[in-house]
Amino acid sequence: MTQYPAGPVAGDERHPTQRGAVIGLGMIGRHHARLLQASDRVEFAGAVDPGGDRFRAVHQPELVLDSIAELLDRGPLQFAIVAVPTERHLPTVRELAAAGVSMLIEKPLAATSETATEIVDICHRAGVLAAVGHVERFNPALQELRQRLLEGQIGRLVTVSTIRSGPFPARVQDVGVVKDLATHDIDLVSWLSDSKIATLAAQTQHLSGREHEDLVLVIGALESGAAFSLVVDWVSPTKVRRTRVLGERGMLEADTLTGDLFFYENAEVRSTWSTTQQFRGVSEGNVIRYALQRREPLLVEHEAFLDLLEGRRDPGVVTLEQGLEIVQVAEVVLASARTGEAVSLAGAAPGH
């Protein structure tokens, strides 16, 4: 596992300035650029995109550059956010690592586990710090859900389920829905429950005529014994982002589009109706909508990455090893869909 350097003591809020840049100014890169330019912890060195700044994300046009080489010629660089298409991750990482630049690499880490492994090796050999941009971990509703789940609010976990659906995003051309979107949920079911995936079975559909799949259904079991299910697609006319964890005492449900978190409590209700006394299932109890601090998840992810660069303990980033494991599990999902068989993942990848 990645070993992070010891950092400042808890409570030390002083932040050194890090000189950083964005590689790629597409749909997510433009938001990275916006946040870096607004951060008092960052000196914004510029953005690299041969296609230019079509979203006008960079305030100073002279900081929009055509190549990483041009960016490096302008002075020392502590970090870069890699927001290029997935198939460009490897050459981008190779060039930045050779210059000693640390990286936040947008998910998925790579399109294949072989390439992801190479990226991990490159970063380790170069001695640069790196993390993977699985931004859903920083959604306030999911962070609160995880804390409550691990503290035992719903008792023994029974199942984790996610729905992530919406219209087709024309920006994605290099991977299908499994590696682009379902990698979020593959990560979330393990991270939320603090338990790795043990077995899974998957089905995919190709409904839009593209090479890559645009719908996937996955069911399986975690090593803890809890079940999980994922529904992910690019063919729905409305966007849905919902995560549920069901336990013996109730259910927590997060809507990550709005940042809302609800708790549906199991109630104990006595019945005097004789025909219902034989049933011992759950009953509807109180429903609570929690008041959460709704900070932008991408901003929180930036803060965690900067904490990593500054050597703070347990920054909460998604490590390269975790990013590699997520790609490996995504490949197992696709293999299961091709063969129609359930697959055991025991010992197949490094742990969370």
C-alpha cells in the first residue's frame, strides 16, 4: 500500500502554497481549473489543452498552453490534475512523473488493468504522490451515510444498492458505462461498507449502437455477507443518483444530486388484528432528513489531495492501489456479462 509521509500535527491549519495545473479542459477539467484559480492554497500555473479553452474556464488566456512541455518550461510544478480522456492517461502520467510532478488522476485510473498497473509503477518509481479522482467519496450525503453506517446506526448491514442513470453523455467515447460510471458504484459499495466485493454477476446491454455497453446490472455479495446491487445506464431520460444501505434497524438513503440524506427507521408496531400477528417483518417508522453542510464534492476532493501533498496524515484520498482495484473489478463485471457466469473475486486484487 502507498505510504504517505508524516505531516503537521492535528489542528495546524497553516497551508503552504502549491503550484499546480490542469491537463485537459473538458467537462470535468474546466471545473478543476475553476477551483484551482479560486484556491488560496494553490498558485495556478496554467492549463494544457491543444483544443484550447472552449469553456473559457481560465481567467488569463496566456495560461492556456498547448503542451505539458510548454507548461514545465514556465517553472517548477508541484502537481497537476490529469483530466484528459482515459486513453491519454498513461502518456500524460509518464511525462509528468518524469518531471517529478505529483498527480490527481481523474477516474477511471485507466481503461485496462494492465495500463493501470503501469501507471501505478511509473508513479512509484518516480517517487511522486498520486491519487485517483473518484469524487463521489466526497459527496456530503455519502460521507455522512458512511459515518452513520460504520457507527452502527442501522445495525447489521443487509444490502447496499445504487442507481446511477441518465441520458447518454456525448463527451465519453473511449469507454462504456461500466468503466466510466459504474466505477463510482464499484468503489462506493466497498468504501461505504468497509468490505470488499466477494462475488458478482452482471448483465450489459448495447442499446445505442456504439461499440461500448450503455447499461449494466450487477448483483453480488460483499465479504461481510451483505448483498449489493448496481443499476447504471446511459439510456434514461432523467438523471438519477441514489444510494441505499439497508440494515436490521432501518435504511439510509442518499440522493447525491441534491446532497440529501434520509433515515427510514424500522418501527416496532403491535397489531391486534389476528390475521397479521403471524408476520414478523419490519414496519414503517420515523423518517428523518438530515441537515448537512453541502460543500462542493470536487472542492473537498481538492482539499484532500492538497492535504496529501502537504504530508498530512490520512488525507482520505483514493490511492493508486484502490484505483487499480476498481479497474480490475470493472473488468470482472464485463467478463461476467460476456460469459453469463457469476465470478468470485477472492484474492483477485489488493484491498481497500
